[in-house]
Amino acid sequence: MTTANRYRIVIRCPLCGEKYILRGKRNENGDYETGFKQCVCGNEDQLIIEASPE
């Protein structure tokens, strides 16, 4: 994985206010792959995801 393919991913949970900063890359579907599954509050679906190239 080169730096051109990496993204800085910020995931925010609107339910509890938790914020995660991860690194990831885009997959063939156009989604960001970070390995993130769910927030500590159990929220899996209502997440705000922002990405910027590294």
C-alpha cells in the first residue's frame, strides 16, 4: 500500500459522540476499507465517515 492509495478516515458516531481516526484504502466498490466494525456504543449503521488523501 503506497501513500497515494492511503486515506485518512475520520469516523464519527452521532449517537454517543465518539470519534475514530483511522487509515484505510478504497476497495473496488468505492467504499473505504479500514477494518472498523462498530462504535463502542454498538452503533454499526449510523456513522458519519469523512476521508481525505494522505
